[in-house]
Amino acid sequence: MFCNYTNPFNSSTILYFKTSENGRIRIVLYDNIGRTVLEVLDEFRPAGIHEIELDGSDLVSGVYLCILETGKGKYPLTITKLN
């Protein structure tokens, strides 16, 4: 599970994710042409439900692709930033 609230968002949004096992979690935000905009998270997390705040106050309006990477694969999430 990987989702966010609110979407679209203005200055920040909360990313929620659930992992079934302990491991390294990486979340990266990409712009609409595939450039890395922000590495949101890159750390070990225990199995369970997690939430982190994505501070998008420096981002321009637009649609972004957020990728959650775990040992089991990659999970995409599209988020929209409004100014």
C-alpha cells in the first residue's frame, strides 16, 4: 500500500506506506520528464504502517511521480502540486 493525503496538495502532503518485512525503504520524487527532484526517504524501516511528510513548498505546480522502493519491488504513486 502506498498513498498520500491530500492530493492535490499545496505546501506539503503526507505519504503513507505499509511494508510486510523489515528493510531499506527508498522514496524518490520525479518530475514529468523523469528527472529526480527529491529523495524523500532512504533508510531502514521495520515492517508495519508508516507515514512521512513530503515538504513540497519548494516545488513548482505540476504532476510528479513518487516511487517507493523496497526489497520486494517498486511501487509508483502520482501526486499533484498546486500553488
